[in-house]
Amino acid sequence: MQAEPLAVLTGQQDASRAAQLLFRMENVPFTWWHTKARVIMGSATFFDAFDALALAFAMPVLVKLWHLTPGKIGVLIAAGYVGQLIGAIFFGWVAERIGRVPSIAATVGIASVMSIVCAFTASPNALLVVRFIQGIGLGGEVPTAAAYINELSRAKGRGRFFILYELIFPLGLLAAAQIGAFMVPRLGWESIFIVGGIPGLLILFFMLRLPESPRWLIAKGRLAAAEGVVAQIEASTPVRTLDATAHRAEVGQRIATLTAELGGQKKASWRELFSSFYRARTLTVWVLWAAAYFVANGINNWLPTFYRTVYHLPLKESLHLASLTNVLSACAVVVCALLVDRVGRRRWATATFLISGALLAALAAVGADTPWSVVVLASSAYAVMGTTTVLLYLYTPEIYPTRMRALGTGMATSWLRLASAMAPAVVGFVLPRQGVAAVFLMFAVTTVVGFIAATRMVETTDRQLEDISP
């Protein structure tokens, strides 16, 4: 019998070893090891969320201090999201090449330093530039962190594990709302940026000690390093959940795919996002990100200013009412975490677009003539939609393979940045011309687009990442 080439034998041996490593990762239940990584990475995400919303709670003061028009408000808010768009694409690309952990650490450093610099700006133009640079860090951190946490997760219960991690983002928004409502009237608008920046720099020390994603290491052929990380996971508990004999065929089936992966036949490329297999997934998820965040961030960034300038409420009351929105959102995300693995990704997303759209349409129908109608209907609509904005950070990394998971997620989240940049600017244009009711009607129409896209989602619940995305 003719001997196989050495390169082929080596590729098959590496693939077999890689398949066994993936099986061993799936064989360990969630433990303190996973929780520690989730807490450290989640702490960075918490303060990124805090920094993202800080401007919204400083804005009611800056409007009067710098005599800002609605158009200028929209541009200031949009500047950060334009930076986030660039950061999401750039650091998604970087994370595929140098690894998840160093990429995330770089983004946290940029966002934290720029948050502190924001406090020392003395004009709208200076703040616009600094927020743009800060946005590059904010845009790169969250999608790359989402890819990292997804890659540490096992298939069973991944939805709950990940959504509980992502709960830290709405909690960061909630903290920004509560701290902003308390500090800004008492200590000035600069205080919220200082509070958002310093902790992020402290978190960097712990973040740089996190292990690299074993799935990324496997995809790069660095099997010895991946072995070390998997051994750490296994050492965290003696409990095992899978029968090796029963899953032997599954491991064998994965070897052929991994042989090609490790042999260098498949490389990360943005072009593969539009291949026949991934094209529909890519276009669907882009629409979902754009629709969900156009609504969510359009509402969340403008609510404090609505209460202050449209309904002429006192500053403290405006900020406290706006903060209630994020309380409701955090509660809704907890419910999502508990139910998403039972309900499924697709059904949850379609339901939230439907419910949020109905609430916004009702608000537009009654004319949004009182601040309390906005408190009840707009805040509820945001809370419902907020669960899908979090769900998308779970779903998007699931539908792409490891070789382009961070890139695919970064490209997808660039649409949230574009939508989030457009929404405040569009609101600033529509509000003085058509009134606040027309703003909420615009958001309701957007949810229809999201609903249609959600019906096209691929169900990923309780499926191993390598089975969802070859």
C-alpha cells in the first residue's frame, strides 16, 4: 500500500488532536474558571457601556452651557458611533490575527483614556473629536469580547451563560444613568467621564492575565497552547458531562473539517462572509443589528434631552426619568437570559420586534403629548428591544466559524454603529420639523424591517459552534 505524504499524516494527526480538544471543552460544565473570565471581561464591557451612554446624561447640561441646537446635539452623539464603526471593523480584523485578549486590551485602554480626556474638553468641536477617538475603542471591545466569551462556552446552556455575561452591558448603561442623574447636577458634567475612565485602566491588569481563546489557538494551529488552556478548564472541576464512547463518531466527523482548517486551506477573509453558505446569514444579521440599534440607541440617547427640552422638566427629574428606562432594560435582559435557551433565538427576536413596534406605534398614535406616556410606552419599548440588542451579541458569533468569528461579528456590529450614528442625527432633523410623535412613529416603522429579518434567522440554540458554522 502506498504511504500517505507526511504533510497529510501530520494534518490528520493535528486535526484529531484538535477535535479531541474541542470535545474536552464541551465535556466540562460551566465552572468558576468560566465565571472568572466572564467577570473580568464583563467588567471591561461594563465600563464601555458606561462610557457609551455618559454623553447622553451630560448633554442636558451641555445644551445650555454651549447653546447647542438639536442638529448639533445629534452630530455630537453620532461622532462616537462613527468612531465605533471604524473600531468594530478594524479590531475585528486585528483580533483574527493577533488574538482576542491583546485586541480587547488595546480597545479598553483607548476608551478609558479618552473618557478622561472628555472631561477636559472646553468646546463642542473638541468633545466631538475626543468622542470619535473614544468610539474606536468602544467599537472594537464589545464584539471582540463577545467572540471571546462565545468561544469559551459549551453548547448546552450557552445562551443563558452568555446573556448573563452580556447583562453587564445594560447594567453599565443603568449605572451611567443612575450615577449621571446623581452626579451631573451636583458635581458637573465632567464627573461622569472621570468615573467612566479610571476603572477601565485598572481592569487592564487583570485582563492581560486572561488566557487566549482555545478555539482561536486551535484555528491557528497552536495546539500546545490550546492544550494548556483546556487543561486549566478541566482542572477547575472533576465533573464531566459527555460519554466519550457515544460521541466518538461526532469527533471523527469533525477531523476532516479541521484537517483543512489546520492545513491552511481556509483563511479568514471578509469575502467568505458573502460566500454561498454565509451570504444569507450575513445580510440577515446586518439588517438585525441596524434595525435594533437604530431604535434602541435612538431612544436611549435622546430621552434625557426629550424630557428637558420637549417637556420642559427640571434637570434632576429629566435625568431620573431617563434612568428608569435602563432599570427596565436590565430587568428584561435577566428574563431573556433565563428563557432564551427554551424559547430559541429566532422566536425571541421576532417577538421583541413585534412587541416593541406595537408600543412605539401606540405612543405615536396618542401623540406622545405627556412625559408620562413616554415614560411608560417608550421606556417599555426600549426595554423589550434591549433584549434583542444583547441577544445579537450571542447570535452573531454563533453563525460564523472561529477563523472569522471576530471579523464577522465586527463587520456586523459596524451596522449598529452606523445605525446608532444615524438615529440621533435623524431625530435632530425630524424633531423640530415634525414633532416628537413623528420620531416615535419612525422608530415603529423600523421595527417592521427588523421583524422581517428576524424570521430569516438560523436557529442556533444548544448546538456546538463547529456544527453551526463549518
